[in-house]
Amino acid sequence: MHAANPDVSFEIHAREGAARTGVLKLGRGAVRTPAFMPVGTAGTVKAMYVDQVHELGADIILGNTYHLMLRPGAERVAALGGLHEFSRWQGPILTDSGGFQVMSLSSLRKLDKDGVTFKSHIDGSSHRLTPERSVEIQTLLDSDIIMQLDECVRLPSTPADIERAMRLSLDWAERSKRAFGVQPGKAIFGIVQGGDVPALRVASAQALADMDFPGYAIGGLAVGEPQAVMLAMIETVEPHLPAQKPRYLMGVGTPDDLIESVSRGVDMFDCVMPTRAGRHGLAYSRFGKINLKNARHAQDPRPIDEASACPAARDYSRAYLHHLVRANEILGMMLLTWINLAYYQDLMAGMRAAIAAGGFADFRAGVKEAWARGDIPAL
Amino acid sequence: MHAANPDVSFEIHAREGAARTGVLKLGRGAVRTPAFMPVGTAGTVKAMYVDQVHELGADIILGNTYHLMLRPGAERVAALGGLHEFSRWQGPILTDSGGFQVMSLSSLRKLDKDGVTFKSHIDGSSHRLTPERSVEIQTLLDSDIIMQLDECVRLPSTPADIERAMRLSLDWAERSKRAFGVQPGKAIFGIVQGGDVPALRVASAQALADMDFPGYAIGGLAVGEPQAVMLAMIETVEPHLPAQKPRYLMGVGTPDDLIESVSRGVDMFDCVMPTRAGRHGLAYSRFGKINLKNARHAQDPRPIDEASACPAARDYSRAYLHHLVRANEILGMMLLTWINLAYYQDLMAGMRAAIAAGGFADFRAGVKEAWARGDIPAL
């Protein structure tokens, strides 16, 4: 798909409306789209063995440059053979640029036109990220999809602030792409910014399209705005992104966000929601979101979902999960994270199959109806 | 082995010195001895899936009556089908009596001749344990080996205190056995007390032997005394326990404790050490105990033990484990707990095979030599 990377390709096999299903081929393996990437923040998808993540059907996971550059350090990961060798995840890995978490996690950050200087939230040490250094770190990690450094503003922000950050991100997009150079089997994605201002979103998308990236992300959403605003921005951007390139909506989202975004042409997602919720007593299911801390589950011998293929959702009673969550047992986090990632991957597989069969509209309606009906009645 | 329980038996297949190997058959399955029982405090062996525990070769696990009676409650577990159904552990389960943890964990406890009244460490609620109620709770949990309620004194204590507690424990042994009655496929064990006073240990063992229990535990050790005192007490007690009945050393211990105790005739063990250490960055191995927090592992691509059959010990670099421990990642606890339980089970399997082959003395010497050599040299 990219002249310099003949070994990277994106094939779209079927479409229904704006939704599409296909395969993104990278040197390390194929990613079936629409795809949900479990988040492996610091070299581990929290509370999961790496083999489990693979067995759930995840083709690609995400690593966080900010966390990994601070601990254990990009050069150290490189010396140990890269992030795949380090974590034993054999499939493709996408890494973010680090910019988003510099803004959300670090202390004393200072942005300039060349990059950002910040202090580590772990030990207060000083670090600097520039577009070139971010690409270098991601290359040291041996990432398969590298993200450009960008500046992501929180919403609401003033149009002037949003435009300034969007223009800076475009400059950094060019610098990132240049720094990436030619890396066989790997890809770099540009990131559309522009907040909730349609004209800025369009300008960003068009400018990035002119730079001819192998893939495009939509950034700066799910940062506090209502879902309707997020979906409107996707609709605004979609016609201006090259139709034959993958589209990745960063940091999104709920199961409903995923279905609605796929129906608007998004191909890839990442989000901490299923893993984080799993560590806080919450299960995602075809019955909606279930709070295992709730007393209604304390004596319930039924599983989360007897029809699930995930042993954690099918074989353990709600009463047991309730007990583990109440007792703050690690196994509770392990089982609920497993349940949630299984549900997310099943949802993506369901969308892929439905689009391929021309039944996505029905699938979407059926899934949303089941959520609306809610959980099975209490005993 | 017990007239009232023809479906419970203990067969000794081979002996070497005082060490022996055999099989304890219970209604729910066979326990190969010497056996190490992983501790499943609150209905879960912490940070492990139940299938993993089974696959490591554990035939039996331990549950803590104190924790389970407080949360989720014995009657609730019974209503949910018992502890096996609740936790999905299909093999035998031994439960302790609750007495030890009442003394170590609860607040405001008051002991009398009939039992002990205490306040929960979780919510301050009042509870009472008597010999009869302890057996009732363990029966509600559907435990396969029920332990008598006893009073365990910390060491050092005065001989008078030790004797008083030992006599009380003998009285409670009789009451516990009467309360147990006849339970097909299940067993109740009496507990030898007597602190570090040989004459009291002998008196306790003889009185319990006269009561004809299906099995005997040695309690009140590993409570602060040196290893030499513990081993001396085992040697003191051993000739007075029925040779054809299983002997269980409670709450022990380090790998060296296990080898030394097996060589003195002990058949069963439980201890939180491998699981707790795994949650604190420590690995047990044939090279001894390894502290993964140590900086020497930070850049070490080698696994804990390349010859181990445990994937966690064999496939992950020390550098990765070091990183996970430093970052306080749940996966670090999962992998290290797995490594430690695998090592403990391998050690027990090694002892069983060595005794069966008449090579236990050599096995013991070889294992201890390897520990003495210590870890592989740093890179």
C-alpha cells in the first residue's frame, strides 16, 4: 500500500455502508479488521498471560511509549531483543507516541515547537520527546506500527488552542514520517487532530492525506466530549481520509462506541476500558455492563454468560466472582479481565463476520437490543 | 484405614529411613505423598487459575476456615454447592480449623474452655468458634480433610502455658472427632501440640493416637522457633504417631524444611511461602531463592531456570520478571507464583520418586548442594 513498504498492505474484503472488513498485513502478521487492540501499557496486558490474549483472537496489542521509555527504558528493551522478545507477544505491536501520556501523567511538562520536556511520574527524572526521538524510541522497541508524535488537547478547548495544536501536530507528522524512513514490514500512522471543530478536522485530515501515510489515526477524541460529538467528528473526517488506508480511532472505547465507529468507517481501536474495568469488578457482556460488586450477585450460582466460549464467563458463578472482587483477590481481576477482553474480541469478530455477510445493520441492531434489555433478572 | 471410613485409606509404597512415599485415598481423589498443599486462603490460590494448580501436580489444596467463615460465609458456600463447586477445584481440599488465624488475625479474641469468641478483622463483627462449630463449618464447606480445633501457642511460651493449651487441644480433639461422626470418603485429623517441650509433645501424640484419628497433624511449629527446634520436635513426636497413618506438618515451610521434615517421616505440608513470596518478587528455584527486585537481573536475558518444565520459569527473561516486579504488575505476581508452586511441586515429586527408588539420601544431598552453590553467576 505504501511504495516504500511493499510488504505492508491493507486489503478491504467487504463493505456495508461506511463499515468495512479486511486485513492489514504487516511483517509480523496479519491484523483482521475491524480490530480491537488490548492495551499492554508497560509490556504486559495487565492480569493476562500473553498466550491468553492471543487465544482470544487479538491479532495486535498496544504498548505505551511513555511508560516503556521511563521503565525499563527503550535502549534496555532494544538490548533485550525488543518488546516482542521481552514480553513474548509474537504478533504485531502498535506503540503510541508517548505524547498523550506525557500530557496526562507526567509532572512539570513544557511544550515547545520542537518537542516536549517533562518529568517522570515515577522518579521525577527529566526527559524529552521530539518527533524524531519518539520514532527512535518506538523503533528501539521494535514496534510494528509507529505513531507520529502529536499534541492532543482536552475538550472543551478554545478553537485557537485547538488549531495551534493541530498545526503543530501536522508539522510533527512530517518530521515523524521523515524520521521513520523506510522500515520493511512496518508502518507509521499520522494522527488527525482538530478537536471538535469540523473545519480543523478536515484541514488536518487533508494535510495528512497529502503526506501519504500508510495509515491514519483519529486522535483527540474520547477526551471528555459526548459520544455524539465524537461520532460527528468521525463522520466529518472519514470522507477526507484515503479510502484504501486503515483508520484507527485512538483510545476508544465502550462496546457501543466500537459498533458506532465501525459503522462510520473505523478499522482499529485501542482502549484500557476492558482491562481497567476488569480490575475494578466490572464485566462487559452481551447483557451490558455488570457490576460484580453489587450484592445481587452474592448468592447467584449462574455464570456471567452461559453461552460464552470464555471459560471465565461461562464456568464461574457470579457469586464466586462477587466474592473474589469483594475480597480484592487477584484471581477476580484475572477472571474479569479475561471476560472483558473475550467480550471485546467476540464483538469485533461478530462485526467482521456480519460485514462480510452483508448483515452488519442487523448485527448492530441485535447487539444494541440485547444491551438495552440488560442483565438477566436477579434470582 | 479407619473402620468407619473404609473408603479412606493410606498406603505406604516405599520407605527410606523415616521417609516414606505413598498414597492417601479420599472420596474425591488420591493424594500422592509426600504432598505439598498450595494454600487457597479465601477460595483461591492467589494469582493462579485453578487449572494451573492442578496441572502443576498438586493433588490437594488447603482452604482457611477463618477467612471463609467470615467471607463469603460457610452457609453461603454450602448453598452454592460447597467449596469445590464454588472455586472449581475438583480434587480434595483440606481445611484448617480456623483457630490459628483467630489467634493471629482477629481482634478482641477471648478464649474459654468451650471455644473462642472473636471479632472479624474485616468488619469487626462478632463470631464464635467451638470444636463443634469448626467441624460444622468445615462440613458446610464440604472439606475432604477436616482439622480439629486446637489452641496454638507462639514460641517462646512458658511450659505451663504450653501444657494448658495442649490439654485444651486434646479435649477439643475428642469433641471435634465426635462432631465429625462418620463422613464417607472424608477424614478428620487430630493435631499434636506441646510447643518445644518434648514430654508435652509425646503426651499429646500418645493421647491423640489413643483416639484413633485417620491422620495426625503436628501443629504449633514454624511459629518463631529455629529450624533445629522444629526438626527435633518432629523427631520426638514421630515414634509416637501410628506408623500407618498420614502425618501433616502444618504451615511449613521453606524447601529445606520440606526435605528435612520428609526425611523425618512427614507426609503432608502446607505453607503460604511460595504464593506469598511470588507476590513479593521472590522466586524459589533449584539455585535457591532469587530476589527479582535485585538490579543484577535488570538486563539479564536468561530465564530463572532454562531446565524447568514451568513456562514461567523457562521462557521469560529475568529482565522481564524484574521489570514486572519493579512496575508492580499483576503479571509479575502471576508468573512468580506459578514459578514457586511449580518448584515446590517438582521438589515433592522428586522426593516421592527418590524414596520410591531408594535414592532419597542422594536426592536430598544433591538438592542441598545445588542450593548451596546458589544462583547462576551474574552476566
